[in-house]
Amino acid sequence: MQNSELGNQVKSKIKMLRGLMTAAAILLAPVLAQASAVEQFKSFVNNTKSARGEFVQQQVKMTDGTAKIGKTFHGTFIFARPGKFIWIYQKPYEQTLQADGEKLFIYDKDLNQVTVKELGDALGASPAAILFGSAGTADLEKNFGLRDVGAKQEMEWLEATAKSKDSQFDHIGIGMKGGVPVALELRDHFGQVSVLTLKNLEKNPTLKADQFKFVIPAGADIFRQ
């Protein structure tokens, strides 16, 4: 009888302990899920060596104190760290920005014109540099100051400020959700704002060895800068 009572007490304590552990897990889950934007972005940079997806880019203009959407562009992107990417504008007109790790090629299909730039000079402290150029967080923090700016629109946001004085942007806002960047706000020195929305981002896809080799289209005019 005593053994039976002792067994019941042990079982009761085990059940109570399991209940406490379950409650603790439920309480801790939101805390663990809410990693700061800077922490999420550093993890993304360190663990995402390549990615591809789609984007929508919108120009935002202030008219009489009211924000109005200007031009809207649609396209696709693919990148491999460090410094290799293909950024294709598909609508309303076709243009390709492609970097092979050494040079940047800008191809305007309507003009059949290719502009070639040295990649280092072309990227500088641009949004492309922060998204695709960094080999890791040490490289990232060498070129940008990062700080959390809170949550909005169901995203955790950080602000990246270029340490180089030659940057064309006052700041770059990056919205993180689920450990990946899903939105960027780019504000230049003239107060103009571009908003980028990234969609269907696939991390670390298998890429071809010559994926980023740019082939100059037949008959294209070439300008080197």
C-alpha cells in the first residue's frame, strides 16, 4: 500500500514537472522567436552564401507632405557571396545588372548598350554591397554601422549607415522577418526614397559554375568606366 502511494506521488510529481516544462517552453517561445533585426541580419549574412528570388521596387515621392508611389519595377535576382549577383529588371523595361566578382556589367536591352565598371568602385557602400558584397559579418561591420530601430509592418527593422563618405544613401533600412530580409528602404541625400520588397527568397540554391559570367550581346555598344 505504501509502495502504491509512493508510486502515485512520483507519477504526480512527474506530471507536474512536465506541465511546468511545457508552460516554460510556451512562455519562452515568443522571446526566442523575436531575435533583433541586427541579429537576424548577421545570421543571414553568415549562413546564406547564395540566394535567389523576386523583387518589386517602388519610387516614393513626397507631394505636399503626402507620400505617393511613383514608378514601380518588377524583376528577379540571384547572388553568391562575395560580390556575384544578377539583378534583372523585367518591367516596365528590361535592364540587367550583373557582377562576376570583379566587374559590374549594366545591360540596357532597348539601347543594346553595355556599361562595364570595376566592381569595387561600383558597389562601394550601396545596397548591393550590404546584401551581396559581404563575405561575413566582419566585412559587413567594416563598411556599415548597424542598429536596431524597432518593429513596424510585422517586421523587425535595422538601419545600416555606410561608413564611407562617398555613399549615395543617407541610410538603408532593412526589414527582417523569419531570418531573411523582406524589405529595404533606401533614402538618398536628396530625400528621395526607394522601397524594395523581396519575395520568394530561396537560400543557398545549387548554382552553375559559370552562373555569373556575363556574355556581351551581339552588336551591343560597350562603354567602360
